[in-house]
Amino acid sequence: MNWALRRQSFFIIILILILFIFGSLIAAPILNKAPSCFDGKQNGTETGVDCGGSCAAACTSQVDAISVLWARAFKVVPGRYNAVAYLENHNKNTAINEINYRFRFADANNVYIGKREGSTFVPSGGKFAVFEPGIAIGNSIPVYTTFEFTSVPQWVTVSQQKISQLQVSASNITLLNEDTSPRLSATVTNNSFFTIPEIDVVAILYDANQNAISASRTYLETMAGGESRDVNFTWPEPFSSKIIVKEIIPMYNIFSVQLK
């Protein structure tokens, strides 16, 4: 090998070494990237892919499905109905920020007569309701009502501290004029120190056999910590049965509340 060829080989080797060093510097952070909850891999303390452990997202395989206890349509006036699905989240420390759903209605012959779709949040641990108002089905009468979620639930872990600190209750529940134009009133209280926005308050009325007879909903834009507010529900017609149990369900999206 002559001198010129040896010199050329030397520079090629130097160039290869330089490229290798720079390549290593670039690749090292990628290859040794710290585990995260958004890298599409099960690593770190995760119990699934980007879920469980230290991740906010809870693994779907490790949570219980939401139970649909019942779904019904209640007549408000002829041709217009309110639909309610009564549900239970069995998971004490997980909730859903948003999930899509669908009500479907059928007549006495089980013939499909309409649907209503929407989205809702799911509170952590306990029973809650999804309410759809003012459903127009023409001259048909919805005898059968079904409810289902239409998107994959994205479960998120909620700290027990936040759940314990945010409590809303209902008291002084009174039903008047039951045989003419029923009016239900109650006092809703934010028992926490924190402002809670967008509170849905659903009222469900039951007869002596624990059958749901009617339902209604009202809305509170915001409640300051420690605040109490009177709410009212009215119906244009008397109920078909004597009301024995009156249930008030205040609901809010826990992810919309900041603990400051």
C-alpha cells in the first residue's frame, strides 16, 4: 500500500469514528429514554401499556365495567319524554372525564322508534344518573328503553384525598302538590372548601314498590365552598302513582375542580 492510499484510509477511519461518536450521542438519549406514561410501552411502574402504577390513566383490564341498573323514559307531556339511565361505578378511585352514550327507544311491540345520543362524565365510586330531556317521539309511546356507552372508557385514577375533600349533599327534600302540579324542592350544599362548577342535580321519584315514576333535572352553574342553594323541580301533570321515595343526585365532573 503506497503512502497516498494509507493516508486516504486513515482519513476514512477518522471520519467513521467521528460519525460513530456523533451517532452515539444522538441515539443515547433515545435508547436510554426514561419511562413515561405516553411512550406506548409498558415500563417503569406501569401495570399495562401507559396505564397503572404512577400513571394517571387506569388500565381498563383492572377496572370493573359500569353497571346499567335501569333505563327508562318518563312522559312529561304527550309526545315529549325525559330519559334516565341509572348507573353504578364500582371503582372507588377511578372516574371518566368524558364518554359517549346512546339511548334507544322501542314501542310496546318492541319496534324501534328513536334514539338520543350524547356524552357525559362518570364520577368515581357510586351510583349516578344520565339524564336526557325533552325527547320528541311523535305519537309513539316508548315502552322499552336501552342505554349503552358507545366509546371506549378512558379511566383516570383520582386521589382519595380529592374525593374526600369534594362532597356535595342534598337535604330538606319536599314534594308538594303531588295530585295537581307537583313541585319538588331541596337544598344542595357544597360541603367542601373549594368552588365546584357545573353541577347537575337529578331528581328521581319512586313509588312504594321502588319503581321509578318520574325524573327531572336542574343545573347550578357554580357553587362556592360551603355554599348552600335551593333547587326546585316541577311537573305539568300529576304522577301515575303515589310517591314514597324522593332521590336527589348532585353530580359534577371531578376533573373540572381545582384544589387551591
